[in-house]
Amino acid sequence: MNYNMSKEVRVCPICKKKYSEHPALSRVDNKTEICSACGLAEAWSDYIKYYTKTNKRSI
């Protein structure tokens, strides 16, 4: 069994860091592949915007 375990190294267009794990899909345009850290940051940002819009009290 000879499995090719090499991973493709990508550069995140947002933070410019190299990553080799599975990319996240940007919520901005739904097609740009970004690193998981930037994907998580976009998700939290959207959550906070939604939460503050739907709840009148502050967090």
C-alpha cells in the first residue's frame, strides 16, 4: 500500500498564511477558499451581527 500523503499547501487570501488542511468557504462570496481560522472568524462575525440584530439586549 503506497498512499500519497502529501498535502497541497495553499495561501489564505485574507491572512496570507500558508495552510494545508481542508479549506473553508468564505461567506463573503461563497466561492473563495480560505484557511479555517479565517473561516471561523467570518462565522463568529456573522453570528455576532445576527445575535445583536435579533436581541435587543447587549452581549
